[in-house]
Amino acid sequence: MEKSKEPQNPYDVELPQSIIESFARFLVPEICKFYDSEQGQKEFAEWQKTLEQSEKMINKTRVKE
């Protein structure tokens, strides 16, 4: 039996669409609950602030070029 030359990626798994949809039906409401919570709102605001700072740095770099 000949072995393939490339190692198989252990994360390369094909899942049936029904499993993906079932997981999404579970996960989406949980994500919504998190972002509706006080902690979720706080973390989202922090992420937005970090994103704005990153964009400012990128824009400053582009202006210098």
C-alpha cells in the first residue's frame, strides 16, 4: 500500500450540511445573547476602539508613503 507524500491535515474534515446548520442554529442565538449582555457590549466597544486605532495607524503610514 502506497502512502501519500503529503501529510493529511487533521482539520480537513468534511461535515454534512445538516450538522453545520444544526450547529449554526445553536450558536447564533448564543452569540446574540452575548452581544446583548453588558459584558458583550463592553467588549464590542473595546474592539471598535482598537479597530479605529489600527485604521488611524494604517492611514498615517499611507500618508507618509
